[in-house]
Amino acid sequence: MKSFVPPLMAGFAVLCVLASQNRDRAVAVDPPRGTDQAKEYPGCKQIFNGKDFEGWEADASTWTITDGAMRGVGGKSRLAYTKADYGSFRLIFTARMSPVNGDHLGVLFWGDRPADSSRPKIDNAGWLQFMPPFGGMWDYHPPKHHDLPHKTLAAGSRDSAKWSTTELLCDLEKGTMRAAVDGVETVRYTHPHPGERKDPEKRIVSGPIGMFRHGGGASEYKAIYVAENPKGDKLLTVK
């Protein structure tokens, strides 16, 4: 029996080494949800993990997860939005319409936090909207929502069926927004009342970031990253 002890001990040692390697590998590929840094976007953190809606309000009548993307179609809700509020921030995300059906994508910010995720209030709630990839903007301040004048630096694509990556750089104190799509800065906006926080027809405030489901098509959003109070004015996706 003594002659079998060394092989058994050697086998046990090998198993221990393999188990340790497997634990290290698991940690490397499965970081804590909502906290992993984006290597390509310094200072940004992932806020949608592609697996569930942790950190988001997303009504199940409209929002599901498909192939790592949040997908909004039908149902009662027009918006999936963050549980956290953001004032000055950098936002980077990838999105498409699938199918398009003549509709458009949209990201909403600086509006009131909805009271009901199944029917989130958008009209008259003060939201500003940027529409990738073509670069339109819309204003949801009362008394009636309307087109939002902005400066177009470059024409954006009209192909909403193709995945595109959008970056917004928003400064609440200055009331400014810069937008880039697929590495090209396309739009700049300056709010006419950057310091207003109370007047419902003029104000901009810290609030959720919302991904818009518009019309009868399906809106898909993935790879969503945010940096709060970013330093400088460099757009990370623009080379």
C-alpha cells in the first residue's frame, strides 16, 4: 500500500493547481456587474451587462434581452432607463433598429425621473433626445414637445438597421452636448438656459439616462458605458 501513496499525492496536487487556475480564469472573464472598466474607454464603466436589467428600470411588456442587447418592441413602455441619475456624463453605446419600420432610435437625458416604469412619462417631462445615427434632436419640455435646434457638424447615416456606436459628452453646468457616431463628431448643442433648474419650460436637471423605444419597430441597445463628471472635452471614439 505504501507504494501507492506518492502517485495519489501527486494527483491531488495536480487537481489543486487546476482548480486554482479555473478560479483565476473565472474571475478574469466574469467581472462584477456594472463596475468593469472599459479598456478602450478610459474612465468609463459598463452599466448594462447584456444578461439582465440590473441597474435599470425596464418593463417586461416591452423590454427583453436578445443576444446581449436590450430590445424594446411593443408593450406599454417607451423607455428603459437607469436607476441612477446623471448630470454631467460621457455615454457610449451601440444600437440599431431591427426591424426599422420607419422608426428611429433615441437616447433621452436631463429629464424627470418617471414614476411608473410601465408607462414612463416622456412628453412634458423635460427630456432632451438625441437620435442616432442620423443626428436629430428633440425637446420634451412643456407646453408641447418639438424639434430641437442644434449645430450639425457632419451628416449622420440614415441606416438605422446597421449597428452604430454613439458617444455623448454632456455638461450640465454649461448646458452643452457633443455627439459622435462611429468615430465622427456629428452634432453640438447648447441649452439656452443652462443654469435653470426649476422652470419646467426651460430647466435641465440631473436625471436618468433612457433608451427609447419608438413606434412599431424594435430598438436594440448594447455595450453601454458611462463616465460621471468626465474631465476635459475629448471625445474618446473620435480619433
